[in-house]
Amino acid sequence: MSKRNKKTQQPEQPAAPQDAGQQQAAQLPPDVLAAPAEQPAAPVSKTQILVFWSGVVLALSLAWLLDYLLPGTPESVIERWIMLGFAVFLGFFLYKLK
């Protein structure tokens, strides 16, 4: 192309945001558009929050206590057993939360 032809060509205008939203809506299948909105999850009670953080504090306190009472035991062994107990707590907590 010559320089003169380049000057006469106009650059393409980007699509407006409203046009993009309409195009996306047109591409969706009708059953997705007609689907009802999902219900929001039930709010978490303060008791559940308190139980969770109590479990975290208990695991942390128990780890500190065992580290103090068993100075010859490697930290990795104490951590392994504390995390095992914490995993059981989390599993039970999440099961009850569901």
C-alpha cells in the first residue's frame, strides 16, 4: 500500500462496553439466561466462628505446651501430631458446618 492509502483508511473503533455485554448475552444458550439465581449461603453464626478460632488457639497452645514439656522431642514430631489432631478437628467442624 502506498502512504496515501494508509492516510485515508480509518482505524477500527473498539466496541463499546455495552455492545460487548450484549454480544456475550447473545452467545449464551437460552437455558443459562433463564436459570434462576442461586440462593446465597446462610450466614455463619458467631458460635461457629468462636468454635473454629478456639480450635486454632487450642492447637497452638498445645504445641507450645508439648514443646516446653518434652524438650528432647524433635519439633517435627510434635508438629505432626498436633496437625493430625487439627485435621480431625477441621474435618469434624466442616462436616458439621455443611
